[in-house]
Amino acid sequence: MLCFRIVDFFLLVLSCSNYAYCQEGTSLNKVQFLDLMSRNGDMPRSQAEKALATVVHSISDALTVDTDLRLQGLGTFSVVEKEARKGRNPGTGEEITIPACRVVRFRPSKAIKEAIHG
């Protein structure tokens, strides 16, 4: 049940125009997000902190074993391999090689896309 409530919190953050710190062009920090979670989830802040830490840790654990993580109503997290590529040092203009790496991608659900686009 907790995971479904976390999804609701993410959706609320995307449409949090009721809160003074949610203004267009700004971003929420962790403290503000925890405040939002505790208010909307009717839970103490300490419980919201524990819930967020659990979700972040669980997402990290799932992704380290090369598993896609699909959360209905939120979206899909996946790990993809990026090939090495050429780039430029912005300070000197010198050409450099950017090494291959693994990156996390997030594809939002239809509900998230609709919340963003109105």
C-alpha cells in the first residue's frame, strides 16, 4: 500500500500549485518534497522520510541487477548503456573522449504525462 501512496505523492508534486514553494520555473528540494508527502499522506515527517528513503533504496537495488522497474501510474526506470563518444572541453575547446557508461532512464506513465500537460 505504501508504494501506491508514493506514486500519488509524485503525481501531487507535479500539480502542486496550492503550495507557495511550487511556482513555475522552480524545483522542489528534498525538504519541501518531504513536507508535501507528510501533509498529503497524513503522516509524520519522520515516516515520510523513511518512506522516501525506502523507495529510493528499492529503486536503486532493482536497477543494479539490470532489471527494468515498472511502477503503474508513475513510469518505468531502466538502465541503458551509452557508447563512448567524442566531446569538447568547454573551457579549452580541446576534443576529448567521453567514456562509455551506464545511465538510468525514466519514461513517465500516461498519468504523469497528462498531469504535466494538463
